[in-house]
Amino acid sequence: MRWGGWGDPDRTATLPESVTALLGSALGVERPGQPIPDAASAKLPPSRITELPGADSSAGARLAHLRGKSTPDLLKIRAGDVSAVPDAVARPESHEEVVALLAECGQRGIAVVPFGGGTSVVGGLTPETGKPVLALDLARMDQLIAFDSESRTATFGPGARAPQAEKLLNQRGYTLGHFPQSFEYATIGGFAATRSSGQASAGYGRFDELVVALRAATPTGTIETGRAPRSAAGPDLRQLLLGSEGAFGVITSVTVAIRPVPEVKHYEGWTFEDFAAGTAAMRSLAQDGPQATVLRLSDEFETAIGLSRPGKLGHGAGGCQLILGFEGTAAEVEAKRAAAGDRLRALGGEPLGTEPGEAWAHGRFSAPYLRDALLDAGALVETLETATFWSTIPDLYEAVREAIVDTLVEGGTPPMVLCHVSHTYPAGASLYFTVVCALGENPIEQWDAAKKAASEAIASAGGTITHHHGVGRDHLPWYAAEIGPVGVAALRAVKQAVDPDGILNPGVLIP
Ligand SMILES: Cc1cc2nc3c(=O)[nH]c(=O)nc-3n(C[C@H](O)[C@H](O)[C@H](O)COP(=O)(O)OP(=O)(O)OC[C@H]3O[C@@H](n4cnc5c(N)ncnc54)[C@H](O)[C@@H]3O)c2cc1C
């Protein structure tokens, strides 16, 4: 992973001239951002962890586990702030080693941060604690532990990165179908710990829906869940570990449902006059079928910039663009395409053919690389997401846009606010906002103000504070309000049962 940025260090993005010009003319971007300093120049606080067997307190290891990948995380690195660096890194190879490490850390008062791909965007890797901090990197626990073609399940170690897991399944004729934008780096354990949702969630489901069984090491012992695909043996304890963000235990294996590799993948583009018409069409497909695999609508602003097809940034269009994808056998795909086409036409959609769909599929993991280029150019870019019921979407959409625009205009940096809908359910959908503006004098405070205003707007409009990024530290106040005092007390009671000394990710998830 690129130090201080995103992705493969050998693959950098260059902004098209049209976009650079737009940054100046529309957003008043005048001067470049702070460059990423050389990691070798970082002045680290001395490590407080010594003589922990297997722990690595070298500067390189500590810096590679510094924070996650939100824009504030990256801005802090650009500003030379390495204060949140862990004291050491451990790389266990087995469940038993994790159990032993947790016991030792409990005795010595060391906080433990489970570290998967390090792609958290909500402060999930920066605990709030006075304790020494150990990053527990799960990369060595990356095996395909079991494969059951009859039940169509596969069990992975938590550190298996998504491309590796997908490759191992593909070699056997199967797919997980989980493709979040962080696909290149995020891990199976991280997906479970954050309830991730991928770009093909309409067809394959969210990651939490794919999980059949989980095993976790906690400071008080091992917990195993998922003896059968469904059970009436009390509440489903898998749900305690899904979304637990390292606060209840270290997930050491995950069993997931898998599907045969689809014979055909077909992605196409449609255009709608406006966001209301586009969301109405999505709702129709989500509620009455045919079930799409990928369903993704960009609002007028995202369509105009061309971000709906990151590889073609700067080549925007009017209206609202919808990407519609089907995967399956040739016959299934053909039948669904035809039926969906009739429905979308009847709801005012115009077909754009396969080119937009293929451009989206080709560039689907490239947008995060653009963020580094924008930060270099002097633009602040960050995203936030929520979910709500269909009936609330129009109000929530307007309220969030208005809150972000008003806050940033007041601060002297008018933004572009773009939005897409990319995870749909019969009852509602998730809204994903991208905000771009000129970097202000204090970009961390600038973004904090906008994010706070957006979060208040989400809460007031009745949305959830997060649909798939998780709670981390950034969403804690709104999460506490969302689940209420009884919910908070229940979470704290579980925490007390599994982690009485509070060593697991202190300050993350539990209000
Ligand atoms: C550019 C970019 C694009 C993204 N796109 C998406 C997207 O499309 N969909 C989506 O859902 N998310 C997305 N995310 C968010 C992020 O990728 C997800 O939250 C992902 O699931 C995190 O996986 P990870 O392996 O990187 O976990 P990490 O970032 O390493 O950890 C995330 C949290 O889980 C905990 N954790 C990690 N592994 C374990 C474990 N084995 N046991 C217990 N706790 C653990 C950590 O302590 C931390 O609190 C994106 C992030 C970025 C930077």
C-alpha cells in the first residue's frame, strides 16, 4: 500500500486537464496541497512495548500500521502528524497464538488493534487510550482453511485479502461476489468486522449476509458461532461479531456462502431525466424484480462530472446515469435484461448500451487513486454514506447536500457535492456522497465541520449514521443516539463480558 495514500505505489492517477481547470474555475483551487512527506523523515515517539515475543517495533512496521485511509487520516500524514502510530506490530499465525497474545496483553495493560487491510475510513484503527498499542496484523492468517462444494461454503483466515480469496475460489469454479471499492486491500476479517457492502450487493448481498460461521478470540476465551446455516438456538451470536470492529474479539476465521462463477457478466448504462425518476426506477427493480446484480445510480452532479465512470472522469453527461448489471447463466442474464429493459423504458429510462457499463466495470477500483491526485492538486475530497427508506430518500438527500454546501460555503470553500445510490433493498437504499472543495487553511477542521453538519442532517432526517463504513471513532456520538441508552448499556455489558480490561480497540464502537 502506498505510504500516505491509496493503493499500489506503482500506479498513480493523473487528473485530466478538464478536471484541473474545473478545480480552479468552479472551486477556487489555487495552490497545491501539502505533499506526502518521506516516511523516513517521520519522528516517531519511542515504543512503549518491549519484550513481547514476536512483536516488531521497527519504524517501518509501526508506520505501515498508522491509521486507516480516510481523508483526515491522509491529511494528518501529509501534515507530518504520526502521533497515532502503534508501539509495535504482531503478526500471529494461528488462533491459538492470538489467544495467547490477548492473554499477555491483558496482563500487561497493552491495547490491541486488530488490523486487516488497514482500509478503515472511520477511525477504526486509532484507539483512544493511554495504554501502549499493539497492532495485531492478521496478514499471516490468510489461508483457505476449508472448502465445501456440497454446502457451497468456504472458510478463510481473517487476513485473506479479497483478491486472493476471490482467486482461490475462482480456481475451484466459485466466487464470493464481494467487490467493495477497497477490494484490492481489504480482508475477509475486516469485511466481517465492519459489515461491508460490495458493488454487487444487489445480487450477492452484503458481506454480513454471506457469513455462515465465525470464530473469534477474546481476552476471556474463544467464541464460535454458526453450527448450522440457520438456527433457533437463541439470538444469533454471529450478529454480535459482525460489525464488532475489533472491540469484542479478534475474528480468526470466517465461513462464507459461495456461488458458482457466473457464465456471463453483462453491464449496461441507462439514463434518466433526473434523480427522482432514477430512484423510482431502482425501487421498482429492487421491489418487484428482476433482481439485478449491480444497480448503481449517479445523481445529476456525479453524472455531469463523469465520476459514474472513473476511467472517463471529465466526460460527463446530462441527466442521471444508471449502471445495471446482471451475472448468471446466459439464459438468466438474457431474460432478466429483457424484462428489466421493458420496465426501465416504461419508467422513462433511455438505454445507453454496454459502453457505460463496461467503462464502469473497467474503472471500478480506480476512483480511490484519484483522491491522492486531488489532494496533491490542492482539493479536499472525502465521502460519507448513509441508508434510509425509499420514502425518506428525497428529503434526506436534500438535507445532507444542503448541510454540506452551507457549511463549506460559510467557511469560504464552496463545494461540489456528488451522490450515488449503490446498495438497494426492497425497503430502501444507501446514499453515498462525495464532496470536493478547495483545501482550506485547516483542512481537518474544515472537513470535521462539514461531516458534523452532514451527520446531524442524516440523524434529523431519520437515516442511519452508516450503511457500510462502520462506526469506528468518527461516528460514535451519532451511533449512541441511534441505538439509545438501552442499546449502549447492552453493548457495554457485552464488552465487559468478553474484554473486562478494555484492551480491545478502546474508544472504537462502544460509546
Ligand atoms: C478507498 C476505499 C474504498 C472503500 N470502499 C468500500 C466499499 O465499497 N464498501 C465497504 O463496505 N467499505 C468500503 N471501504 C471501507 C473499508 O474498506 C471497509 O470497512 C473494509 O471492510 C475494511 O476491511 P479491512 O480489512 O481493511 O479492515 P481494517 O481497516 O484493517 O479494519 C477495520 C476495522 O475492523 C477491525 N478488524 C479488522 N480485522 C479484524 C478481525 N479479524 N477481527 C476483529 N476486528 C477486525 C479493525 O480493528 C477496525 O476497527 C472503503 C475504504 C476505502 C479506503
